[in-house]
Amino acid sequence: MDGGGQVSRGGSQVGQTLGTNNLKLLTDSAFEELKSFSVDGILPDLKDVAPGSLQDVLDTKNSLYYQWLCCLMRVLKPKQIVELGGAMGTSALCMLSQLPEDAKLYSATLEEHGLEFSYIKTNYPQLTKIIGDDSDMSIWPGDLDWSKTDLLFIDAEHTADAVRRELEMYIPLIGEGKLVLMDDIKMEELWPVWLEIDKPKIDLSVLHHSGFERFYHEARA
Ligand SMILES: C[S@@+](CC[C@H](N)C(=O)[O-])C[C@H]1O[C@@H](n2cnc3c(N)ncnc32)[C@H](O)[C@@H]1O
């Protein structure tokens, strides 16, 4: 994979647009990376994560997606990520563990009585923490260049209205050919939203099996 969220094969760039084939290539490459991935390497990044959340990262049967997310960073090499629903910061830490210093991660989450991003005690130069409601565009830094976003990770309010709104608001901002990850989309309320998406998409249910939760991703062609 080339840097900047572009998919390449054998060193030659396939293109900036993530069509079905490139999406599959990217997904397969992350799974391949996972085969040799050792979680030990990210434990220093997770040192301030609460035991229950750390257990989720270690649990490769029910929530393999945390480790897969690390591997996705290695193959996608994103320069800019926007996360909707950062919560205490577990998924952000998994991504940050793999990001070079010049990459950017903008993570937004609702105010939660001081718990927001509370697992992130280390100073990561890549991270911009935003505490606010993602329905309000004024929460984002004025200098955020949306077009540079390689990955949009949607994991905020799990209602159909909220996810539809996020897709409508944010996909036009990041533009075509970008990777979008969506968590928990197999919840009864969210499944129709997933079915509505008419772009290349891959069901990654195997990565997140906790009750009704699944993990998917979708890419704009
Ligand atoms: C499932 S958790 C995110 C988990 C996190 N991505 C992880 O894996 O570590 C969902 C979070 O989204 C936040 N959230 C819900 N609605 C939101 C909104 N409109 N804007 C920003 N964050 C929101 C909640 O406060 C909650 O912390």
C-alpha cells in the first residue's frame, strides 16, 4: 500500500478511488497483516485504558476489530482520519499506536462528565480531541482540510437517524474514493441504513461479534 490512503499493488498505484476490487485488496491486506500482528507492541499505548476496555482489545474472538484497526493503519497508511464517537479513546489509541507523527487524527465525542478521552493520557501530536456533538459543524477546527481525510470512522450514536445524518453530512465533505468504517451496523435499527448504501462495501462481521454488534466498512467509489 502506498501512503496517503492510496491502495497499491506490487508497488504500482492502483488508484486513489476505492472501488470494489481495491476495497477487497485493502481488506485482505489488513487480514494478512493481522496474521503476524502482536498485541504486545501496542500495550504501552494502552497503558491507561481501563481493564474492561483493554480486555476488549485483547479479545480476538468477540472484538477482533481493535487489532484489525491497527493492521488497517499499517496497510492504508492514512494521513488523516476523522473519528465520530471517540468515547474514552480505545479505538483512537489503537489507531494512534500505528500512526507516524505527521498523520492527523481528529476524534469527536460527546461530553461525558470528564470521561471523554480519559484513556489517552499520553500526548500524541497526531491527535486533536474534540468534545462536542457531531451534528454541529462548528465543533471542528477551522483549519481542518476535509478533503485530506483518508478514513472516516463512524461509531457515535447508534440510531438510524444519527447515522444517516452523519453519512449525509460527512461523506460529501471528505469526497469520493475514501474509506468509511462503520461499527455496530447490524443492530436492528442500523441494518437498513447499511443496506441503503449503494457504494462498494464489505461486511466484516467476523471482526466484532458481541451480541448484536458487527463491524463493517464501506468505501465510496
Ligand atoms: C460506541 S462509543 C465509541 C467507542 C469508541 N469508538 C471505541 O471503540 O473506543 C460511542 C460514543 O459516541 C459518542 N456520541 C454519541 N453521539 C454523538 C454525537 N452526536 N457526536 C459525537 N459523539 C457522539 C458517545 O458519547 C459515545 O462515547
